[in-house]
Amino acid sequence: MRIAIDNREYPVAELATRSFRILPYDGDLIVRQSFGFTMILNIDGEELRTIGRGVVRALNDKEGLVAQFTPPSPAFDKKLTEHVTRTSSHLHPHSPASGKAAKKR
């Protein structure tokens, strides 16, 4: 999975159903900034792309960029939730990207 911000793609370090972490991140966003992005998922050999809006919740060298986002559509949200549920280890529905790290502002 990748996230494209300002025409630059970043690998996703953590993914939850409403948040993601990019590490490392070297772009120009700042905490509490709203931004547009393209989410790029490979699910069952099919590349899915969707445009979304997010808000930066944490940003530093150690944690990278942590952002909350609104699912762009119910159909994509369903596929994303299924993908997060199926994947293991660093991509899971209750990742630290939606909790502890987001509180460190």
C-alpha cells in the first residue's frame, strides 16, 4: 500500500481503518493541516486508487506522519476494512496510528 501526497508516493508503515502512518516522511505538511492524497492499494492483484482527505495528527522524525482520514466512499471503505482485517502484523485495524501516537501533538 502507498499514499501519494503532492505527487510523491510514500509506503505506508501502519494502516488502520481511519488512519495511517508514513515513515519516513519528508514532505511539507504540518500538524493539524488538512491535505488531499491518493490511496493506492493492491488487493487480490488489482490496483485500486482513490482520492481522499486527511488531517495530520502527529509529525516528527521518530513517528513519521500520522494522519486521520475520512473514507472516500462506502464501497472503498468496505474494501479497505476487509484489507486491514486480512493483513497481519504492521497493518491492522487497531494500530497505534489511531491511538497513542495521535495523542502526542
